[in-house]
Amino acid sequence: MESNGCSDRLPHGLGPLAEVVDGLAAEDLDGLTDAALAEQTLGLRRLVDRLEGQWLQRLAAVDGRGAAGAEQDTPAASTASWLRNRLRMSAGAAHTHLRTARTLFRGPLTGTAQALTTGEVSPAHAAVLAAGTHDLPTRVSMEAEPVLLEAARRLDPPRLRRVITHLGAALDPEAADRQAQRQHAQRGLWLAATLEGMVAL
């Protein structure tokens, strides 16, 4: 089955989803009341978040099977390089998505994975939890997850990141002190010439 305006055949199971998206694209927004439009906007965001969770779950499965590149019968050098080449992602974005997928669906944050796929937390919150617990022992991450997940339900991603930073400092004060010293040592002032012949500070 093909989606409107797309010549590529849709992968197995995605036809009904494409039909729903096509239906949304054809909807006359001027015909919606203000309340209906606002509710639909919020509802769509939550569904997009859940869909992102499904995408991350499948990314973790592709990575676990070593299946990157299987759609073209050309094994990829890595899952991250596959994402960069096939989806034109930046290296940073590819690695962030992959780390999040692994931590949620093949790692210790199983509760976060469920919360993401049911729409309780956003992909941004899930990425913060995955990054923030990446260097913690698995046991510690599992024990801390319920508290962090509850924080994710109440806080925006920047404030959630601060909570995880405080957790890391409490668990390993010496590591936090070394990190602070590294950041202090990296302070500097940079000057660079711009294309207009001026100097950027």
C-alpha cells in the first residue's frame, strides 16, 4: 500500500497509520471550534510521543539483532551510522536516540520505557533519564528509576536534568567534584573572525 504523495511502498503494518495521517492532512482546521482545535493539538502531541516510544523500541530491537541495513541487504557498519545515512541524522542525534533506545528497551529503565509508550512522559524526558543514568551502576539506576520517573511526570526536561545531577552528586561526591574541576579547568575566552571581517567573542 502507498501513502498519498509517496512512491515508496510502506513497510509492513504502517498502512493504517499512514491513512490516519493522510486523513489529518485533509482535515479542514477552519471547521473546528477553538476548543476542538486546542484539544486535538494536545492530543496529537501525546500520540506523537507514544509513536516516538514505538520507534525507539524498534530501534532497540534493530540494534539488538544487528539488523541495521537489512532493508537493503547491505549490513551497516553500526546502527548509528545507519541512522545517519538512511535518515540524514546528525551524529549527535543518532547517538542520543540509540542510547535512549538501548537504556529503555534493552537496559535498566524498563519503567521509563512503559511510561513513554503509554504517553506518560515525553521522548525528551526519556532521553534525559537515559543520559543522566548512563554512568550509574545498573542496580542504582533501577532503584532510582521510580523516583526519577515521578519527577519526570512533574518537571520539564531541564529541571529533571538538575534532579539527576543532584542524584549523581549524592551517590558519588568525588566524581561530582572531579567533574566540577574539569569544567573549571576548561573555562576560557574564544575569539573568532566572522565572514564580515568582525570578531565574535
